[in-house]
Amino acid sequence: MNDRRLGYRIPFETMITSYVHDRPIRGLACNLSDSGINMSALSMVAPPPGSVVGLEIDLPGTSESIWAAGRICYRKDDALASGLGVRFVAMATSQARMIRDFCIEMRRTQLGSLLARLRA
């Protein structure tokens, strides 16, 4: 599979809400980068590629939700759910910074634990 994401992906599992034509659709985030998110949603309500959706994301350790607009870059369907790749296209600068800082800290934590295992 060709990885087209611009940023480094970190594992990130949480429930998120996407808004398609002002209709909320719950989904499960699988991973996150500063440029986009990978999520799963029910196949019958998942938007097609090219759609622009609103996203509400709750990051651990923050008191406010991240609001962003994202474009569906790909959709992979199976029997019940659709895997969606979403690239962020618009969000407030302060919230983009929060996502970037969260991704950097999570990557630092992952690399620290990997180094600790290698040293042991």
C-alpha cells in the first residue's frame, strides 16, 4: 500500500465525530498525524472520496475539542465498516499546533520506550 500521508503516523484510538452535510457520524480513529487522520465508520453512512467533512477530535490531556475540515482521500469498504483516510484542509492555527505538539510528544514517548527495551 502506498503511504501518501505527509506526517508521521502515531497510533491513536478514540471515538471522533465527523459531520457530513451537517449530519453527525461517529467513527473510530485508528491513527493520527499533523496532516490527517485514519478512521473507520459504518459503510452505509461513510462519505465518498473527495467529500469535505467537519471533524471533532478530542485529544487526551486537552480540555477542548479540535475542530477541523478534512477531505476524504480514500475509502476502503468491507462488510460492515469503511476505512477512511482524511487529510486536514482547514483548522485554527492554535489547534493545528496542539495536534502537532501531541504527535511530537507521542512519538518521543514511543521512541523512548523503544530505546529502553533495546538497552535492557
